[in-house]
Amino acid sequence: MAYLELKNVSKTYGQGKDSTEVISNINLKIEEGEFVAIVGFTGSGKTTLVNLINGLIKPTSGEVLFKGEPVVGTSHERGVIFQNYSLLPWLSVFQNVAMAVKEAFPKENKSEIKNRVESYVEMVGLTHAINKRPKELSGGMRQRVAVARALAMKPEMIIMDEPLGALDALTRGNLQDEILNIWNQDKRTALLITNDVDEGIYMADRIIPLKPGPNATLGPEFIIDIDRPRDKTELNDNASFMKTRNEIIAYLMAIGEDRKSVSEVEYLLPDLAPKSFVDTF
């Protein structure tokens, strides 16, 4: 039994002739302890897929199963790191993280909660800003709070919806390593949604492209055959890394060209010349 399984999942928005099927016939199995990355273009339905897995929305058809049971609503067992922070603006960094910790660990006392929160805030390098509110933070700092909040709940599965895209290169690299370190401690199941092929290869066990929507579907999987722990500085000299990277990019470019060709056909303008007003005077 797969830890997470999507069976023939489709999601449609709208009604009748105004309906749009965003994702279509998605079939996916993720085993316990596995780290999977899904890569795709902007607007291809990646966030819709995350929301289905997390229980924020229901599929139009098919089913989403977590540990063999249908996903009904959200659960702290599946911790999500969103791309848009989703912080409460009236709470401090400490309070935003603590609220999630209290929900996940209702039996912990104030001292235990405080220690847990401070540990994860320190992990993302925000101890100096622990009493600040989101409006006092940069976009990258807000995202680090979101990362700390999700990881502090110690979820059984970590779901990441392009969580590091707003960060500078150094912070992004550091958080990639921190997420991997935490994942490696007890091999919690992880799903990363990203548009960065290199990030996916560095972090995941396998990468699955999401074809562009509407009617987005999953493409073929690419196995990452690189030993862990991985060293960023050595990847460019790793033959397996280069081979896998080139194959994935070639595939994405091919489906991108197909998408472009379809769009050109769908929106082909009639061959009309502009009316000349010279002869009207």
C-alpha cells in the first residue's frame, strides 16, 4: 500500500460550457519515506494538485488516499509549506509558529512549546526577528517563517509548494540542506513542487513532470540515481546528474513547444489588413 496515492484524479472548475478541467486523470504513488519532486510550468496546475493532496479542495473525480484512507480535510499529519507564506499578520514570528505547534502537540506544556518554536526559528535564521510581525519582514524572511512553522509540527508527510522561490540563492541553498537534514533524520515522506529542475534533482529520489494544463497530466518519471548525501559543488561533475538534468530539460522543452504550437493554432488571427484612412480624406 502506497503512503500517498492519487487514483484517476481530475479537478474541474466552473459549470457547463464555462467549466475548465485543470488537471486530468492523475495517477501517482509515493511510498513511505520517499522524496518525490514534481516539476512543471507556471500555471500548469501544480498548486491545484497540492491543495487536493492537502485536503483543501476535493477532486471532481477519482480519489486521494493517505495511508490507505481517503483525504477529507486538512491534517497536521500533512504539513504544507505554501509559496505565499500564509502567515497571520497580527501575530509575531514566535506566535505564528507556536499556534501550529500547539495544534500538533496539544499535550505539550508552555516550556516545551517555547523550546520547540525557538529551535525551528533558529534553524531558519530568524532568532533576531522572533518578536516581529510579518509586515516587518522581507518576503524571504516571511517564507522562512512558513518553513519553520510547517517543520515544527513534525508532520508525517511534508508537502512543499514552490516554497523557496522567493529566497536569495544563499538562503535557498541553506534551507534546501536544512529540509534534507530533517527529512533524513526519520525519512518522513516528502513531496516537492518546483519549477527548478536542479533543485528537484538535488533533493528528490525521483522527478515527475506535470504537463501544462488545462487537462494537465503527469509525464514519465525520472529516477535520480545519485547517492546521498549529495554535494552541490560536485553535482556539475556528476555524470548521472548531467544525464538526468539534460533528459528532463529536453522533455520539458518538447512539451513546451507542443503547448506553444497548440496555442498558436487555437488563437490564430484572421489574415486581415488594417483599413487605410488615407483615401477617406
